[in-house]
Amino acid sequence: MDYRGPYRVRTVEKPMPKILHPEDAIIRVTRTCICGSDLHLYHGMVPDTRVGSTFGHEFVGVVEEVGPLVQKLKVGDQVLVPFNIACGKCNFCKQGLFGNCHESNPMATAVGGIFGYSHTAGGYDGGQAEYVRVPYADVGPTVIPPDMDPDDAVLLTDVVPTGYQAAEMGGIKQGDTVVIFGAGPIGIMAARCAWFFGPSRVIIIDHVDYRLEFAKNYAYCEAYNFKDMEDPVVFLKKTTDWYGADVCIDCVGCEAEGNSLQTFSGKVTLMQAGTATALQWAINSVKKGGIVSIVGVYGPPFNLIPIGNVLNKGLTIRANQASVKRLLPRLIEHVQEGRLNPKGLITHRVPLEEVADAYRLFSSKLDNCIKTVLIPSAKA
Amino acid sequence: MKKQHHNYKDIPGWGMDADPENEPNYPMKNYTGDDHHRSDYQRSAPQPKDVEILMSNERPKMSAVFGNSVPPSGLSGMIRRYAFKHSEDRYRHWLPLIFADRVNMFEGVIDDLSRGYLPNMVAERGWKMEMKHNPKGFAVKIATVAAVGYAVYLILKKKK
């Protein structure tokens, strides 16, 4: 996969990746997904996204080669690779913040290294390819349990942990009402995972009917279209006895719809880092003293949000890139025990060669697309 | 108005990860005190630098590993080098980077043409999918863009 500029991608032959560091591995990719956050790159919203880059931070595959210092992996192992690149040794990794590693991205201090996610996230080629270089191979990559479907495994690299952590950061208590903004794959997974923490209501808000219908069935939640409401904040206040939700979760990020001022300043004129409509609604819909959890992706410069309301309502805002490695053991257990069905999100399987069509399908929400998996053709 | 999932306690896994102590600042990190050791930890050996890497001026040295894809080049590379003279706090960092990305897009087309390759914009934009799954909406989009383009053309022509 080769990025050529906003809304333009194609497949090209690139040189085989090499071991560049003794702790590297080369993985032959067998499944890779297009993530909702890849669309921010595809739409040209993330600074320092260079023409010629390969995207892709959700992938599984087979170990083809390992560097001399790699001890835990061997050639032939089937692995799932967390989207964040983590050294396992810095003070952030040592404290479980594997999404905030200090030794994987020289190009920005506000974000750790991420596969295929612009030079702002380290300039790594991503996994929407036949082969990919994986640094710190003893830290991130996890051998896929033999009984696990690779379609489940590939969603454990980002979607499931990010959705789960979104709910976890919400500090949900038994009986709580949780509102999730965004019925994309992450929002749907956050809604499903919220139940693990014992709420009595989970509500999801979006403007795409087929996704709301999917979310209702997949995540057992209430689903509402904000385009049917005069004011989503008033709607949510009313449905929570005019109190506000206990927890609001932003699973949309910088390309939200629903507020013309945000759209004009964030999408049309790029005066802010995308539109912060979902976050604005989350802050204004949560109860006083409530918690807002953010996993939607925003660009680095700044966004317009009602920070005064955060102060006056005494809100707690919690946000981070998912610490995939920390969460994997528990999530693998949930999948193996049948409590989570990640592959149920997959609606389209597309050969890697048709990556341009796959991006358009997902970006324009065509053919009831929820999650697209790309299948590279390289054989062992 | 208030709705609840009727038997929500029957949803597989309901409440099993609830943590009453997660209120509200339960640490997502396993605090060890290592923060106060700052950058005093055992680093991996540094990756050899084989291409130009632009480094944030908010850190003293390179991270142990880094991506080496698409080093800066051409006019966009010059703009990126300028951007990296400024910290991540400054507009002078991020706005030039966004501008460089747009310049880079044109450089990509020029590079294709210079190699005798005519980029297939229709295929690269995946318009086949729009035509297949959204023919009416796509036709409206194209007609709107064409109409706006023609209107701009007429206005500019009139001014001349």
C-alpha cells in the first residue's frame, strides 16, 4: 500500500523490509485491517504524512526473520502485533504505559511510535503490506493461541483493546449509564466492553443508521441517530432524568459531524485539528463530577472544547492510546471464553491489491461497511 | 423515557471486570516511582541512522529505534526541516508540516510523470466503489463539483 495524497492510495512493489536493529523481526502479514484512524491519514488530516508511506497498524502474521537479540520469537511463529511500538524498558513502559513508549519515536514527544501512522508517530512503514519490520520484537508481538481464529487475533491488535480501555477509563460503576459517541468499530466495541464493568444502560450515538442497527444487535445497547434529535445534549439529559450520563466516551475523534461551527473551523478551514463535536457533546452530556473517556484520535495542534464546563462541572477527563500489551491477557481470555466475538465486526474481506477500493468503501461508509480486512497474497 | 436493556445482567460477562476502586483516578499505570529517575534507564542499543531523520527539539537524542521510511526530500523536505526547528508547541511546527504534505502530493505526481507513469486517479481514489454502491450520490457529488468549478471559471473569466 502506498499513500499518494489525500484520498489517493495504490499498491506498488516496495523493497523487502530489513532488520535494522538487533531487536527487530520481519513479519509476513496474513491479515491486516483498515482502522477508522487510518481514515484521518487517508483524508490528509495528520501532519507529516508523507507521500510514499505505507499505512496499517492492525496486523497479524508469521515471523519470517528475527534479529540476533530476539529471544522470545522464532521463525514460523504466528503473532499478533500491538499497534504501538514499545521498548519495554523506559519508565513509561515499565509502568504499563506501552502506548507512551519514550524510545520508539524521535519525531514527536506527544506520541509513542505507531506502525504506519505518519512521521508524527515515528515514520514506520505499516502492516498494509506483505511484509513489515517490527521493532522490539520481544516486547509487543504475542504468539496467537493455537485455538484462536486469525480474524479474532487481528482485531486484538487495536479495536478490542482500544474499545475495552475506553470503557475501563470510564471508571464505570454498577448501575451507571454510559453514553458512547460514535458507532464505528471502536465505538461498537467500547459499547460491548462497557458491560464488563456493570452498567445498567449503554447508549450509542451516531448518524449512520446501518451502524446504529449493527451496534444495537452486537453490543446489546440502545442506539440513537443524532440527526433525528434537535439537540443531542438535551436528549441525553432528558433520558437520564435531566441529570447527565455517569460516563461519556468519545470514540469519534477529529472528523465528527453534527456542529457547523466545528465543521467549518476544523474540516473546511483546518483552523483547529479537526472537529471536536463528539468531545464537546461528551463534556456537555456527562453529569457533574462525571468522567469523560477519550479514545477518538485528534491531531496534535489544538481543538475547541468547552474547557470551562470541565472545570465548573468538576469532570475527570481520561484519555490515552490503548496499552495493548497490558490488556491482551484479559482480552484473549474474554475471546477464548466466548464472551467477546471480535470477528463479528468484520463485514468485508478484500485482497490487498484492491486497497484503494477498500479505503473508499470504508471512508464513504458504502455497502454497510463496518470493518474491512485486507488479505495480502504473499505465501511462505 | 428511561430505557434499560431488559435483562442486562444476563449479557455475557456483565459486571465481571467491575472495580469499585476505579474512582476516578485509579491508575492506568502501575506506578513504580521510576518517573523520578527521568531518563535514567537501560536503553536498547541505538539503531544505526541510515537516512535523514528529523528529530523533535523537545528531546535530547534519538529514540533507540525509529522508522526510516520516506526521508525528507525536495521542497516539502525543506519545509519539514524548517518545521522541526520549532517545538511541538508552536504553530510554526505543525502548520508547515501540513503545508509540506500538500506540496509533497504534487511532488508525488511530478515524480510519477518523470518516471513515465501516469497515475490512475480514478483507481487510486476507489471511485469504482462509489459507482457500484452509491451511483446516485456520486453523480450528485460530481455534478456539484463540476458546477462549482464552472461557476468559478465564469467569475474569473468575467474579471479578466
